[in-house]
Amino acid sequence: MATFVKHPRIVPDTVEEREYQMRMAEGCIRDSTLLILPTGLGKTIVALYVIADTLEKGKKALILAPTKPLVDQHHSTFSSLLTDTEVGAVNGNMPPKKRKEMLERSDVVVATPQAVANDLENGLYDLSGFGLVVYDEAHRGTGDYAYVSVAERYKDIGGLSMGMTASPGSERERMDGICVNLSLRKIDMRSEDDPDVSPYTYNVTINKIELDMPEDLMSVVSLLNKMLDDRINELIDLRAMAPSENVTTKKLLLTGRTLQMRHKTGERSATLFRSMSVQSMAMKVSHAIGLAETQGTTALRAYLDKLTEESLMEKGGKGAKEIVSGKEYKEVRRILDSTRTEHPKISRVMSLVSKEVNYRPGSKVIVFSHYRNTCDLLTEKLATIEGVSVGKLIGQSSGGLRQKEQTELLRKFRDGVYNVIVATSVGEEGLDVTSTDLVIFYENVPSEIRTIQRRGRTGRKNDGVIYVLTAKGTRDEAFEAVSRKKEETMTKRLRKMRESVRSDPVPKRTQRGIEEFDR
């Protein structure tokens, strides 16, 4: 029989008491901590404990989340679980005066980091009344992301900081940088294998489906590769790139940065300008290859149409003009105009979804695709399947879904109005899409962080299944290998760090623990 947390600030009989969460919370209360915990195991509940302690000490708490739907989700969660507490939500769409009023009157504020960073920069308010700042999806705390700016201004306040993530990244330097940027003094972590965690985990079965590329698409890829090889060979001849057996997108990007640095330092030679133009063309062709291999003809046509439009511009577009005037490009267009072939992933997604919703009534499915054009196509195709009610979750840019529309779509998914969602990366981080039974990766992504985030959308409240679609002999295979290697590296490093942390005895309690809050 489950027991519930007892605390004057937490609504009675609402939060199940789990020892590992309370132990992690005690550590976060003692010192600013980066909390690493697998998706679905209650990072938010650990934060709830720490927030409740902060409120009892007479201080406010600020929770930062990277997206507006996630802000809404946290606002709903903490409003329902905290008692005698004013919880406010802040985002960039609110007038500055209203944001200031919300921070002044609320005990707990949930906000997008950009809004708070801008307000602090403009002197609209400060964080002097806050005793805790929580950085959700803390792996974002690098570079010029707004978390870093907020942390810099909060540092002088001297309050606690808490970072939360399921996937900090494979590079130790990155993890160290996150801790430095967000003023986090220690790392605490758990995995599904820990004996105090394993009773609360669910099985997730991962299935890799390998698909053969159709002949028309293989012909297109072959022509595009010829176009790319020509550009790479010219870059080598121009001495902008060293000869290499395998020129990756990463190497092309590095070449571009090197050329830009030469330009910034004052070089103005004809060789440099030609090199910059050829590198730009190589990136365009490389992107087209990626679309052909991993997405299909619809996404590729849309991109090539944009390239053709660019070539017709009076100013600029020289590289695009050179590409579209080539014989290989014209042959690519001829094939695309005459074929009805789509990527085999389309029919496989339709088959998997149809089987799931019709053989297991009441189940819920999420399909992830990196590109919005593919999301549009998948939504259109899946809507034709009997028993499928599908929604599309995309970001706000370029005529996408506004915050309220994203939130409403997720509500309909939770309530069963939709049983299938097709999502871009906006659906990867943090959002509580409970009881998702099946997740489909339309393509692999070369990021261990994004892969873990996608995978974490299932196995949260029940066992789950994941299908990863891979086109044989394409970038899908390379991306899968890169992501797997990075995740293995991250896991090894986290295990070593965990052993290091645990070799240091846990300090004896010098203040009340969570279990002592029952009054």
C-alpha cells in the first residue's frame, strides 16, 4: 500500500512517498545540485520537495522551463500539489508590467527563461526575494542560452540552484560547463538499475526496422552524391579542405567556419570568395541528400522548389543558380517529376499505427519526425486510417502552432480525443504525455540527448514499445551509430561519476529531512 508525503505545503494524499526522491531532495536542499534522473521517474516531484522547503523558509521559488507548453504543464502541476501557495506563470507574450506584477505577488513563478533574462537585463525586477531557481531541461544551460544569463544575475543573491535533466550529454566538459554556468556545486544521479529506483520503472522494447531504398530514390541520391563530390573536389583544389575519404556534414560546417574566420580577419581574395560559394553549395546539396535518404520525395521536392526560387532572385542566389543549371540537377528534377514513389517509411508508419490502434483499442502513439514537411505528410496519410484520430504538434515559427494550440492539442491527446500525435522536436522535451504505448522514430538523429528525450515519451506509466525506422545504406545508419556511441559514452561517464559520488559518504543530516515534515 502506497504511503504519501506529509508536508504543510504539499496537498495531503497526492504525492506518493519514494525514498530515492526524498534522498535526492535532501541533497538538493543542502547544496545547489544537478539532478540526473531518467524520464518518468519524477524529477518534478523532487523539485516539489525542494520548493516546499524553500517556501517554509519564507523564500520564493522560480522554475524555468524552455517551452511555453512545458511552463503551462508545470504551472498546472505545482498549482495542484502546493497548498497555501500562489503559483504564477510568466512568458514573453505577457506585457512587461504584468510579468512584474506576477513575480511580485506569486510565491512560485514558472517562466520561460528568455522572458526572465530580458526583464533582468532591463532592470524590470530582480530576484532578491527568491531562495531557489530550478532549471528544467538543464542540458540547455550552455553557450548564450537564457539559462546562463539568469544564473549569472542570480549568483549574487546567494540562493539555491537546481538543474534537472534526463540527458546531460556525453561530453564531460559539457556537464562541467552546465554546472559552472548554472552555479551547481554537485551532481546527484540515479538510473533504472538502482535498487531503490527499479520498482518504479517500466519495460521499453526498442525495435529497429531496416528498409530498402526504392530504385527511383537511389538514382536521385546517386546524382546528388555526384554533385556533392564535384563541390568537395573543388574545395580540395582550392585548398579550402584537406583530402579525406569521408567528408561529413560536420567537416563541411567546420570548413565554412574556417572560411568565415579568414574573411573576418580581412582576407579578400578571389580564391576565398569562390571557396565560400562552393562550401555553401556543398551544404545545400548535402541537405538534399539527407532529405532523399531519410525523408522521401515530398520533402525533397519542397526543398528543391525553394532552391529553384532562390536561383531566380535578382540579388544573391548565385550558388543556387549554379546548382539548378547543372545536368545532374535537371535529371534529379526529371525523376522526381515522373515518379510516384514515396519513401518506404511512410507505408511502414501507417502499418505500425494501424495495427496498434486497431488491435489495442485505447492505446496512444507518438510519431517523431525531424522535418515539418514530413510531419504534414504523415498527418495527412495517418488521417486516412480507420480508427486513427491524429494531431500535429509543431513549433510556433513560420505559421506553426501557438502556445495555446500546443497545450490544447496535448490535452486532447491525454483525454483521448487524439490517439496519435505526429511531432517535431517540440514534442521531445519534458512534456507529460502519459500512457503513450508506442513511439515511432521516423528517422534517427545524431544526438544522444534528443534520442533519450524522444525515447522518454513512453514507458512513463506503463510498458512501452519503440520502433526506429532506418533506411539501409543511408545517413540513418550513420546517425544511429553516432547517437548510440554518444549515449554509451554518456552512460559510462555517468556511472563513473555516480561511483565517485557514492564513494564519498552521504553527510549526516544537519537539518530536517523530508520525512520530518509531518507536524
